[in-house]
Amino acid sequence: MKHGDRNTKFFHSKATQRRKRNHISGAADQMEEYLNAVPNKVTDNMQEVLLGEFTAEEVKVALFQMGPTKAPGPDDMNTLFYQKFWHIVDDSLLFCQATPKEGEIIAEILQIYKRASGQSINLEKSSAFFSNNTIDTQKQQLLQILGVKEVVKFESYLALPTLIGRDKYHTFAYLKDRV
């Protein structure tokens, strides 16, 4: 810890002093007036563009401007994956726990996607894969909620192995040769 960050009387007095110094008293009543005095930086035209629909091409341009190994997303996939397989971006992998609640959430997400994109979801080409520790009743509930079939084993998806054991080095060795 640096500069008195320990939980000491000195630290608390400095923090309290700084809070008092940073506090603006009486400004809350006049905040609207203060905000109106600041000139707008975003014009109405700019706001219209920012709030407008974006195209797949705009998404592609932004995606390909990103560094390929930077900033993994919430799915822990970095942009290289999406850049490499942009041509099949319509395919999606969705992950969840095998519970009715999460199945209903996935079904709702798919309906929102369908309404927003205008695309139909082909449930006959859709499938669900379950881990070995998922019990049959949970599987059946989820399959019924989603309206898809179960696939027992994927060999690969988007040219990548879907099941990876402990030996990740050998599983991905062929990728090193291709890159």
C-alpha cells in the first residue's frame, strides 16, 4: 500500500478532507441552468446517425479494424475468431446451463433476434449439445422448450474442435501449422 492507504486515522482524515474539497454545495438546485449554459457537442444530425440502424457492412468494417488478439468478449472469444469466420457469421453458438429458466431465456433471445432481423430460425438445422453430467429429464425439458434436436457429438464447428480435453496443445497443434 502506498501513501497512507492503510486503514488508519491519517488515511481517513485525508479521504474525508478530499471529499469535502471535491463537494459542490448548492449546485443541485441550479444544475439545469448550468447544463443549459454548456454548448451541445452532439448535433441533432449526429444524434440521428448515432441512433440509426447499423448495417452488417458497418459491423464488418469495425470488426476488421480491431486487433485480432485484443479484447476478448463476454464469450471469451477474441476478434480473430470472428474475423476468420465472418463468412458464416449467421451461425451462432449459445451457451447456458441446462435449466428450464435458461432455456426460456435462450428461446426469448431467439425470438427477439427473429423479430429484429426479419430472419427465420430453422429449428430443423438447430441442435443442442449437453455435457455428460446433464440428466435426461433436464435435457428433455430444454429440448422441448427450444424445439430443437439433441446432437450427441460434434466433431467440429467452424473448423474448430468442439470438445477439448485436458491436452489442449495437441488439440490445437494443427492450427499452429496453418497460421
